[in-house]
Amino acid sequence: MKAVDRSPPVTIRGIAKRYGNTTVLHGFDLDVNPGEFVTLLGPSGSGKTTILMILAGFVRPNAGSIKVGEEEIVAMPPHKRNVGMVFQNYALFPHMDVFQNVAFPLRQRGVGAAEIASRVREALGLVQLGEYAERRVDQLSGGQRQRVALARAIVFEPRILLMDEPLSALDKKLRERMQIEIRHLHERLGMTTIYVTHDQREAITMSDRVAVMNAGRIAQLDTPKGLYARPRTRFVAEFIGESNFLPVELDGAAVKFGGQPLRMAETIGPSAPKQWLVIRPEKLSILNGHADPTLNQFQGRVREVVYQGESFICYVTLADGSEISVRNYSRGDALTRLPEAGQPIRLGLSPEDVVLVPEDSVA
Amino acid sequence: MTAVSLQSAAAPAGLNEDALEAAQRAERNWMMAICSPSLILVGIIIFVPVGWLFWLSLFDAQGALTAGNYLRLLEQPSYFKTLMMTFKVSVIVTVVCLALGYPLAYLLSQLPRRTAGILMISVILPFWTSVLVRTYAWLVILQRRGLVNDWLMSLGIIDEPLQLAHNFTGVIVGMSHVMLPFLVLPLYASMKAIDRDYLRAGLNLGASPTKTFWQVFFPLSLPGLSAGVVLTFVLCLGFFVTPALMGGGNVFMWSMRIEQTSRLYSNWGAASAMGVVLLVLTLGILWAFYKLLGTRNLLARGLR
């Protein structure tokens, strides 16, 4: 299968969907660039799957526009959209073998038998299942079904590719391998891809950009690095990775925690009155003796230490009563110097790692 | 590491082996013991009467051992005609049930659960009513001065009452009504089990709704369809009450022939022989269906 020369952009504008009195999507906007891999990430009920169903044409929105390239598809029936989709449970036809499954979209398009055979072989080769064409679907493992579903979704060279939590049924190891494989396949084919997941790590691993969704709206649309390093709301900071939240006071231009001003890499503009300091557990360091004076320092007492193999986590109670966690990697002599519960501890946070988010407005 | 492996090697090879085996045996025996009442019951109510039926069929009216009961079935052409009529009625009733039942089961499977439940009651309710009552109800509706003829005549569509009961049409109508649930219930169950994502996948891959139905939904409904068809057809073969009443003596089926032979002529040997023939034919049909569908990956594996 050749790489798609120029997979079209997708422009989504003002998509609204209501079920009775419940609004699932409030005017959803999203621009996906040609060949881009965008992930919709959110908890269940955030509307991410509904968007995918609307893109595929299985659910009709109450309002909005979806353009693939220049073409408006919002009212087009699903079988005319030419959009590939990988279903959460794969939806491989159980009454057909692997070959027939992958050939299905080509048959619908009236492709000749010889061309079908060569294109199916090519697609199965691409997902490393060349030997499995004759197998029945129930003879395949979960990972193999996943690949067949992928081959079936790309064999007809759709304009865009949709994936609905395709890896959620696989075990952790296989999931991580498939993430990389799908990523490579995407790089090779260059197909505009919209991916849905509730697994933040998966989203960060695979995507060019991630749209974090909350209650039918995009909370933040950013690159994985941007999302992790600079979350813009407390919801996003909580959803992506692990976070500690400390209440801070705004005193003019200064930001204070526990009466002590924070050293920050960038000054903040006028913003919401209530702010939280977001600290990732691995950004904190345990300080011993003389410490770099440019660090922000926090005093506390160790409550518990949890050993997790590659790292350990200290739960620390700060002077003002806030709970905070610190992750340190089990490297060098770190293990022999494990803090003990009840001991006082000093933590350092670099000014570059100071991130403030406003309190979430109650929607 | 070595210390650990030495210690486990020190344990005797078959530690507790005998006790574990005994426990396994005791569990198996207990399972057999609690199954045995039902096995015995099934044996008594199925194998004993069937065996007796077969035994009886080998004797003539004077109690002498004979194959005459079977030979007569071959020699007299009227038996063959009755058998053909039985098959004809069964095939037509099955086809009518299929034509009515497939769309009905499809509708039920696509409706929301609540609505489907209410409609399902309308299919099952007759199921709980006596076959005799239902058959007489059809007679009332279809007879010469029945509801249908009255309406058609008062509307001026016909001048003479149509012959709807006491003939072939009446038998088909009455039997189809009785048999419909046997086709709809297994069909509905198998349609309900078809994941909607299969249909979505069909559409998504470019098949029109019609093609998605025929290439995806229909093949996946085949296990339920074949179960329903076999059940309906086999039940039709031995059906007595409805064809006897609705046919009014004009449609002669195998079961009626058996009844006549045993009641009117008190020829138990001949009646038993006919029963054995029906049983063998039915088993043969079941076996043929199983061979036909079982090897096509449909019956057993269709819905995984």
C-alpha cells in the first residue's frame, strides 16, 4: 500500500448533540491538519466516542459541520463517507475468514478479483499477518484481530482513519507494542487519523496533538509535551499524569505558598482569583544539606514510603497540612538513603517547573 | 537460589498424590450420583415408550411376529400420499412462518427493549393458550358464516362465501399461527445477539444498508433461523389437533392416519409401525440439517 500523498485536513465546526435534555456535545470545534494524528482523550461520558460516531456517520448531530478537505460530509450516509474505522471490539465479521474480512470493503467498491487479492495481501503484510489470510476470526488472538481490523480499515485507502479505543481489550505489554506499531504505520501511510482513548499515557505516546475532553467540550488542545508540562486547567493537570495541587495566594505580582513567595520562570498575567500550584511528583527533589538557593523549598514530614520497583514514592505532609507526593528513581544509592516515615524532609522545585492553574469553573 | 531448589527437591515426588486423586474421584462420583435421578427419569419417559412402540410394531393383530405392518406402508399407495401431504403441509407452513417470522423477529430485535418486550408478549401469549381453543377460534373466524366471509360480503367484495376452513387453506392458516413462536423465539434470540457494531462496520466499509443486511446481518442470523426452521418443520410433521379440526377430514396427515388406525381399527401394530416411520424420518431430517449447517461454520461458531 502506498503512502497517501496528501490525506485531507478535517475541519469540525460547531458540532452539537443532545439526547433529550442531556447535551453531550456543546458546539465542538476541531481542526485536524493533513496527515496529523490527533487523539480525543477524556473520561467516559466526555463525548469523545460520540464525536467519532458522528464523524463515521452512525450518529446524526443536532448542528454543525464536518469538512474532509473541501467536502461537507455531515449529512452524508456512512457507507458513502469513505472513512476507515477501527472499532473497540474490532467488529470483524465472524462468518468470514481473515481474507474475506479485509476484502469486504474492496468488494463493495467493485474492485476486480485479482486486484483484491493483491491489495489484501499487501494490507495483511503491512500488519504482519501475511500468513493468516485463511484463518477464521475465532482462531486469532486479540492482538491479531486488532491487526486484521486495522488492515480492513486501511485497505481501501480511506480519506481519514478513525479509531475507537482499539487497544483497550489488549493486555499491557501488547498494548504498548501496538501503540508503537500503529504510530509507525501512521508515519508510513500519512493518513489523517483521529483516535479516541481514555488512557492518557496512550494518548501521549501516540499523538501529534491531544484534545483533552471534559463534559462535551475540549478542555485543552495541545502537543503531548505541552499538555504535560503546561496544563491550563486543573482538570487537565489531574487527568494527564500524576499531580499534586497546592493552594497559592496571589499578592500583586507575587505568588505565595504558605506565606513564602514562589520563584517562577515566567510571570503570570491577570487571571482567576483562585489558583493552584501543580507539581508532578518526579519534578520534586529530596534536598540534603546545602541546596541550590534558586530552588523553591518545601518543608514537611514523611508520612509513608512506597517502593514500586523502578522508583519509590514518598507521601509527605507539608507544614500547612497539605499532602504531597514525591517520586524518586531507584538509582545509585537512592535506595540505601530511603527516607523513613516520621522523618522531616526538605523538597526542592525548580522555577521552570512551577505551573499554576485556575480553579475549574463548575460547569 | 540453590538453597531453595534443594529444599523443594527434598520433598517426596508424589506429595499428597493419592489423597488428591481420591478427592477427584469422590467429586466425580458425587456428580454422577446427583445426575442419576434425571438420567433415570429421561430413560424411563423416552427410551421405554419408544422401545415399546418399536416392539409393538413387529406384531400383527393376532400377536404373531410379522413385518407386515411395515410392508403394508410400502404396498398401499394411500400411505405414500398421506406422507407426501404431511411433507407438503409442513413445508408450506414452515415457509409461511418464515415469511411472517423473519421480518417480525427482525423488527423485535431492532426495537428498544421495552417496546420489544410488549410486542413479544403478543407473540408468546397465544403460546400459553390451549391449541384447541386457538384452533376453534380460527374456525369461528374462517368458517362459511364466519367473520372474514361476513365482512367481505358486507363490503361487497364477494357474493358467495369463500371456502376458508375445512380445507387445505384452513390447515395452513391454523398451523402457521400455532407454529410461529417456535420460529420467532430462536430467531429473535440469535438476532438480538448480533452486535450492532457488525452492521456499523458493514456500512463504514462501504456496503449500502441493503448489502449490509444481506452480507452481514442475514448470515449472522442463520444459526437462529436454522434452529427455528428445523423446530417448526419437525413439529409440523407430527401435528395432530389443528390439521384434524381445520382440515375437516379433507386434509389427511400422518398423525391423523395413526390416530385412525389405533382408534378406529384398533390395530396397534400398524399404528406403532407408522409412529416408528415418523420418528425415523424426523431423526433423519434433523441429522441432514445438522450435516448441512454444522459443517458450514454457521451453527456453532456463527456468533462468537
